[in-house]
Amino acid sequence: MIKKYKIIDYDFALVIMVMALTTIGIMAINSADPSSRNKQIAGFALGVVMMVFISLLDYLLLVKLYILFYIGNAVLLALVLSPLGSSTNGAQRWINLFGITFQPSEAAKILLILFYAQFIMKYKDRIKSFGFVLICLALLALPLALIAMQPDLSTCIMVMMIFSSIMFVAGISWKIVVAVLSIAIPSALFVIYNAVQGESSILHEYQQRRILAWLHPEDYANSDAYQTLNSMMAIGSGQLYGKGYNTNEISSVLNGGFISESPTDFIFTVIGEEFGFVGACIVIVLILAISIECFMISMRARNRAGEIIAAGVGAWIGFQGFINIGVATGVIPNTGIPLPFVSYGLTSLLSSYMGIGFVLNVRLQSNKYYLGRV
């Protein structure tokens, strides 16, 4: 299954960007929670090994197991809701097996990308059919429902963004795109409108509070907007160059204990305070560059499956990075979603490295394909 490639065809630029982003994350995690540093370093090392190994395989052979990927994904997500699942802060999103805790909803992203890569390539002649799009949506309904039951609305939104990107790259009809946007945009506006109209009929209470705290943070300064306001304060206090790595300044918002979930959901806050505007921009540029590189590889892929894998991973890294940073800066409502390659969390880190491994393999095979044609 391992194929021979020329080392000159390896996308070292993508590897360097991913590893640089992870290194920044480890430094920030060390400041936020030193006890988590060693686990993240171990995850980093394992992630690099998995990335290199997967990049040397043949993704065309692996995606033929797409039915197993789909079933395995559904089983793992269902186990979260079983006695094997463990909960934190009212959400049951983890499985504890043999002393190992992991989050299946993170792994679901790469598994769904691999599933749709083969499924769409197998029926690529039907992609412009509205009926085929409905079938793809129906197949997405089961894992999406299982994630929503955890509950994990932010990951549901993330999965839908990845799915939408996959379908767009696959070449669905523009009529369908326009129809979906004409429904999705008014629906999003209606949800916001419903949230501000007293008791909401379609949102959970905590979801409504998060939207209201986003719209009127001053009214929720001591509750739902507390995290975001402190995050914005910390990022702003970093100014141009930050307060210094692992600073012991008394004025530090992080050191004062005003930022909870600092190693995970609000890791960008730590970077903004300690490394300032310059450090924050470096993280944003790396996230953007990794996403763009994935899309560039997608455009050169030798087949539809390769296009979907590279574009799906690119959309995953780009959109999830935007959402996490948007929450930390108050641009969008608070959601519990990690910053790719930066936030603490081994499931998220390893899944992201697996995704990059597949993208690297798509790049290697596309180079081999083009060289063969020449």
C-alpha cells in the first residue's frame, strides 16, 4: 500500500507551516496550563508520524473503505451517548475506553471527508442532480443528529460548512447553490431574530443567551459575555508585541485567572496577550496559508476524490480557525470549538494531522500524474 515517491515532490512548505503553528500552540499551552504541555508535545510527535505515514500511502485504496468509515463514524458517535460516554460542563462529547479519552466528533470531520470523497467520485455523473444532493444530505443526517444530541451545535455547524465546501468543489449546479443560500441566509437571520424576541421557540436557553450576549455583551458582562469580554481585553492589552512569553506580570488577564478554557477554546487569547498583534497575525496568516495551500492542491488533484479530500481539509482548517478566532475577538457568538493545530486536545490535533497527511498524499500523486502526462 505504501508507494514510492520522489522527495522533491513532497510539499515541505505545508509541513513546515503546520509544524510551526503547532509549536506556537505548545508554547501558548505551556503558559496557560503547564501540566498539559507534555501531552501536547507527545501528540505533536505522534501526529507528525501519522501525517508522514499517511502521506506515503495510496489514498485511492484507502477511500475504497468509505462504507467502513461511515459505519465506524456512526458507531463512535453513538457510543458517546452510551454509558461509555463521559461529560464535562453539561455536554457529553467524549468516550473513555481503556483509560483513553477521545472526542469522536473531531474524528468525524476527516472520516466524513474520506467517505464523501469516494461516494461522490463513484457517482460523479449524478452530482448535478438535485436528487443526488438530497441523498448526500440524507447520509449526513445520521452523524449530524448524533453530534447534535451531545449537544454540540458548533461542531454541527462546522460539519455543515465542510459538507457545503465538498459539494461546491464536486461541481453541484449553481441553481442548487443559489437555492441553498436563499434559504440559509434568511434562516440564520430568523434564528437571531427569534433569540431577541423573549422566550425562543427554536433555541435552547443556553444557545439563546450566547446570541444575546454576543449582541449585547454589556448586559451579560458577569455571565455569558464574561469570557469574551475578558478575551478581548487580554488581546488588546498585548498591543503590538505582547507582554512577553509566559509573562509573570500582575496585569496579565491570563495570570489573574480571568480566562477559563485558555488552553483550548481561548488559546488565541493567550497568544494575543503574550505575543501581541504581531504574534496574532502570524497565527492568522499560517491558518490562512495552510487552508489556501490545501485548496491549491485540490485544484491540481488527479481525480475527484483527491479534489474533495484536499478541499475538505482546507475548508475544515480555514473555517474552524475563523470561528475560533472570531469567538476570541467577539466577532461571532461563543462556541466551544478548538483552534486547529494550536488548541490543547489530542483528538483534534491527531485528526488534523491525519487530514494534512491525506492532503500531502493527494499532492504527491498529482505531481506523479502530471509528470506521467508530460
